[in-house]
Amino acid sequence: MAALAGHTSRDWAGRSSAIEDAVPRKRRSAVTWLALAAVALTFATSGIVFSEPAPVDALSIGLIVLLPTIGLVSFNRGLLAFGTLWLIAGACALLAATLSLDQATTAIHVAVTIYLYAACFVIAGFVAYAPRQHTKLILGAWTLAAIVAAAAALAGYFGLLPGAAELFTRYGRAAGTFKDPNVLGPFLIVPIIYQLGTALERPLHRMILPLAIAGFLMLAVFLSFSRGAWFVLALSLAIYGYLALATASRALVRLKIIGLLALGSILALGVVAAALSNDKVAELVSQRASLEQSYDTGSEGRFGGQQKAIGLIAENPLGIGAQEFTSRYHHEEVHNVYLTLFLSAGWLGGSIYLIVVVLTIVLGFRHLLRATPTRPLFLIVYATFVATALEGLIIDTDHWRHFYVLLALIWGMMTATQPRPARLRDDAYASAPLR
């Protein structure tokens, strides 16, 4: 299919459940049902991260074992190369860990890193097995998690329930079911773009619900007062809008995209204006809107810490070990994921992480130029990934679970078009309409 809006409205959210869409009725088995339900449950609970490890971690480890065991993955050559890069990066992190003075703390951090690499690889294989159906399953469950997290965030920020403010806010900012407002905001952005894409594929009279959900999630992003999240949301919307227009096949579709983006901008401005009418919100926005905070400057500030990190990287080709920077050299993290990976995994491990990110952006752009059935979904994920990768310049995203999900979705959809063994093709899914 040649364009973002070239599908019918039935290609997106419909009457049947995401799990029902993932497997045609005649091919369903009890094991497949349970596996798909496990995937849906994993992503539906991915927004509950009050502490670590979180429920999603236990469920994800289960998926790492379950999905390959029952054959619900496709590890084609592209994904094997992708997995090999993560394998080398993990080995580099282990090597750097031997140089750490705090072996226990470093070992835990490295174990989490390797688990995230493994989960990314397996989820990518799951997506490659049936790209459109499995991507929709994940995004649908992710949206449910986002709604729950955003509802908690708003309940806490506005004190709608007894004790909600203490449980769902941090430092006067909406955190929802996350322990950090700076993670809540970026987590909500993929579902926001997904709902806008859903609205785009629907006739006018069925656009209200997805637009309302997108607006609800946008308000939660705003009240997280995360400058990074605001940046990622704005950039994701800009990239998505441009790519959607560039790949649209008809003038009418382009007009609809422009109208939707204009309406979205007006609604976003309305939400911000309404929020700013509250003195508490206006004061916090004034503080957070500054590009340079007091804790950014000076030798002990964020930028000073990054200068220390660069010096350590130049002196330590094998790295210094994960978490060593904060315990021995600076009072806080580097706030730049690329510098962090060079410290945690050495020159080779840091370079591989950077290579994975750059390859994903370059190969992803080449892939989106091709007319594939998954292009509408791919544009959503790709736009958000690019923005999140750039956010890594100002924050450490190396343990953000949703970042690795974005990688998995992109690589799963990208490599799914490559030739695969007959037994691994998603022919079994081909007869299932996306209702």
C-alpha cells in the first residue's frame, strides 16, 4: 500500500480485541492464546514502575523464554545481525564491570542491561513473525497502560483521590504510576501518536474517541513538567506529520492530515492555556521552561559532569564499569546516554550502542520509503524513536524499557520483508482481516 492513509479504517482500531486480530480463528490454539494474552498483559502493565524490578520485568523475562519456545518468533538474518550487536555490547559491559570498585551495584546494572537487550531481540522476532498484527497488539496494550498511568498522574496532580498526591506526584510534578516524571512523559508519547494515526484512518464521525484519548495523554505529558518529554512530543508530532504528508498518495488525504495536525495544535494550545490559568501550574512552567536550570551549570552541575565523563572516556578505553561515575566521580548521572554507554561498556560497547541507534534511523528511513502494509504503524514508531534517540543527548535512556520496545518494533517490521523459512512465514495470519 502506497500511503499512510491508503488503508481503510478497518486496518486500525476496530470492534475486535487486539488479541483476536493477532491470530485468525481457525489457527488459534490454547498455547497461542495464552502466549498472546501474556504479551498483551506484559505491555498493559508496562506503565506500573513504582520501583525496580517492576511487574513488567518478570513478565518480560517470561516472554524471552516463552515466545521462542512455542515458535511465535522469526529470527531472520537481519534480526540475527541485530542480536549479535547487542551480544557484543553486553560482553563489553561485562568486561568493563570487572574494573568497577563496587562489583555488586555494577553487576545488577549490567544484568538489567543484558535483560533489556535480550527482551528487545525477542520482541523484535515476535513482531517479525506477524508484523502488522503483533505491532497492533503491542501498541493497543501500550495505550491501555498509558491511559492508566495518565489517569493516575492527573488524579495525583489535582488531588482527586485521598492520598493520590503523595502516591502519584514527585516534586510537585505528575508522575503517575512511574517513580520519575521524566519517564512518565516520554512513555505516553507513542500512544499519543498512535491515537492520532488511528483518528487519521477513520471517517470524521469516528475520530472523536482517539482524539480525546490523545488529548488526555497530552495533558498528562504537560503536567509531568519534563522538558525532555515536551521536546520529544513536539518533535515526534513534527516528524510524524511530515512523513505522513510525504507518503500520502492523494491530495484529499494530505488535506485531512493538515486539518488533523492543525486541530491537534489548537487543542494542545487550549489545554496549555487552561492549565496555565492555575497559578501553581504557571509558576512551575515558568521554572521548567528555562533551557538552563541552576543545577545544569558549574563544575558540579550537569554540564560539568559531562566534561568529567568525556575526560574519563578518553583515559579508559575499556570503560570504568556501570554506575561507577556516580559513586566515584560525580554526584549524579551523566545525563547523556551516549557518554554513559562509553563509560559503562568502553569504546567498543559505546560505539556499538551508537551504531545501533544510527543504523535504526538510517535503515528505518529507507524502509519507510517502501510501500508496505505496516507503513502506517512504522511511521508512528519511527517518528517517536528518532525524537527519543535525540533526547538521549540530555538524559540517560539506557534503561528505559519503552526505548527498547521502539527498537524492537522498528527492527521487527524492517526485517519482516526479508525471505524467511516457509515454516516461519506469517501466512497463517494472512487470512485474518484487521477489523
